[in-house]
Amino acid sequence: GYVSPYQDLFDMMEANRTSLGTEATDSYVLKNRKYLECGIPEDKLMFRTVSYGRYLQEPYINPAEHKITMIVNLRDIPLESDLEHEIFHQIVGPRFMQKRQQLKLTSGVFASRIENKRHLVSMLERIVAHTKRLAKEVAENESS
């Protein structure tokens, strides 16, 4: 009779195994996931940059060449209470895109993309930390 060249695969599927040798029922969990100090997973940060190519005359590069934009979804920012959400929105103002529920931060302060990226991460860390600190202070003042 006919023997399928994929018989091994079909047997694995029937035994509920994956080609990696793990159980198909195991949920996929990122191992060694890195988090920022404020609790946001690093892989949830989205960065965008633009390359303008080189100019023929000095300074050879566009001044906006090093500008970096970072986008973070609101659901990835660890805000717990309504008060924290309110304070967060007051701090970030128009940098929060309501339609997409995303925070969009931009930095072109330094003449290096890496430095601008670090600056954006630092800004995000400070925004979250100060949001939590202010919410805690407000809650303490209201309770006393």
C-alpha cells in the first residue's frame, strides 16, 4: 500500500507533539524576557527611524537623521488605578494618541540614534515612575 512521506509528521500530530519535541498543549512563554525598571517588557517597545541618504554637500546628513520615535501601547504600561491613568494622561498630554491607545515619544536631542533611543527609554521610565509616585501622594493626601 501507499505510505505517505509525511507519516512521521502525522504520527507526531496524533501523539500531540510538536516538531520541537515539546507537548503541543504547552503554552508558548517567552523565556529570558527582559523588562524595563518600570515593568514594561522590552519587546513591547516599538521604535521607528528614517534614513534620508547622504547629501552631496556638507553636512552630508539630514539633521533629522538621528531622530527616533518610540511607540508603546497603553495596555503594556503597568498602570493600576483610574487615578494613575488620569495622571499619566495629564503628564503625556498630546503625545498620547487616543485613537490608537498608544504613547508616542520622539527624541532628536543627540547626534546618535543609540543615545536618542536610551533617552526615550529613560523618558518612559520617568513618566511611569512619576505617575505612580504622584498617584500615591494624592491617595495619601485624600486619606488623611
